[in-house]
Amino acid sequence: MVADTDPPALPVDWAVIRLIPLGDGIGGKVWRAERDDGSPAIVKSPSEAARPNARRAADYLRWRDGH
């Protein structure tokens, strides 16, 4: 269960129209997102503990084409 469901501020050009909380843990908070074209996405807000590794995690996802 997600304790605090306040979503992060997102860039307008991401065109996110809906966020559904999925989880809250040591790594941060995660939301299922829907974009205005109907495509799905995931939004993650890293916790303070996870922030030092956030850049490497983003690089890894980019390398894996988001998978």
C-alpha cells in the first residue's frame, strides 16, 4: 500500500494524464502512468536512500530500451 500518494511534478511534454500509485518502498514511490495518446508508462520518484544510484538506474533502463 502506498502511504503518501502525492505524485511528483512532471514535465508537461511527458503528456501524463493519469497516475495510479503502485508502490512505496526503500527505493522510492512508483506510479502507473497513462499518457494523453493512451500509451502506458511508469513514473518513479526515488527515495533519499536511492538517489545516489538513480542516475545509474536511469542509464540502465535507457540502455535496455526501457525494459
